[in-house]
Amino acid sequence: MPDIKCSVTECEYNSDVKCGAPMIQVDHNNVPKSNNSDQTKCDTFRAKG
């Protein structure tokens, strides 16, 4: 997988500001059709435990 920058340091997949998840899932953020990045969300996020 290519390097994916992630500034959400409270995510357990974040490793040195890069996403280390085995797969990334991005969905709509409470809209039926996204027109910009604010209308999307990362469903891969998992809080550090």
C-alpha cells in the first residue's frame, strides 16, 4: 500500500503520521453524495487503547 499521511495521532493505526492500517475504508459523512473532503470520513479509525 502507498504511504498515506494521517495527522490523527489518537488513531491506533497512526505510526509517525502515516497510516499503518492493512486497508482503508472511506465513506460519506452524513450525506448521500460527497462533493468535497469535508463530506467524507475515515471508517478505518480506531482509538488507541
